[in-house]
Amino acid sequence: MKEPVFTEDDRAWMQKALVLAEQAEVAGEVPVGAVIVRDGKLIGEGFNQPITTCDPTSHAELVALRHACKQEKNYRLPGATLYVTLEPCSMCAGALVHARIQDVVFAAKEPKSGALVSTQEFFLSPQLNHRVLCRHGLEADTAGDMLSQFFKRRRDEKKRQKQHQKQHQKH
């Protein structure tokens, strides 16, 4: 399998998605960011917000998709590319097919629920009536490190909370 080719524009858009991922982290969300671009123009952006919105569908990809569809006044986005810092899950992959996204570029693989290359190859499902192209690995180390550090901090915080509770139970 040959390595995907990434352009300078691809790199710039993924950098924008990484900035959005940082915003998610600041909000206490899993740091995932996404942008949607068509004809060299940003038409949608978003970051993970399921915790703060109490909405399990508020993944970065779907927030960006909703934004782009409203911006374009259309639920279909032919010719558009999604840049996202983490491999989309099956829910997001399905929405991207329905929206007729042309191309997905993601950074880090998601071994537990990534639906494009990690746990399945969703876009290659024969029953789909639209084909989405997929490239991955752009800024994978940066995105992966951001996610690893986030989850390490979260585990450390839970450990501190448990220790604090144990100390208070003794008194």
C-alpha cells in the first residue's frame, strides 16, 4: 500500500483542526477537532462537545457537518473534504456518506471505534450508494500525543479523587 500524499493545503487545514481539538480539551471534552473545506474555503468547523451539550451525537465531525450544511443551505456537500484529528466512528462515517462528503483526511487512528481503517472499512461497504475517499496519517503523532496526554491526565485525576475519598473515609 502506498503512502498517502498530503499537500500544503491539507497540512494547513489539519492544523486548524488541531487548534479546534485544543478548544475541546479546554472545555473538558476529548480533544478532537474537525473542519470542512470546499473549493479552498472553510465552510464548517467543530470540536467534540457531547459532554457539555449532553448530546452523544456532538462529535467534532457532526458539529462541523451541521455548521457546513447550514452555511451552504444544503444537507449535501459534494466536493467537500473533512479534516479531522481522529478516525471517525461508524455514526460519523454514516453521516459523511449521507452528506456526500468527497474526501476524509484524518490524523490518528482510533483502535477501539474507528470505522474507516481500524475496526472496519465503512466507506468500502458494498451497499453504500456514495463513495468517500479516505487518507490518514497527517499529523497522526501530534493528534495521538494530544489524546494520550488528555487520557493520562484524566486517569491521574480519577486516581487522585479516589485517594482523596479514601483519606476522608478514614477520618
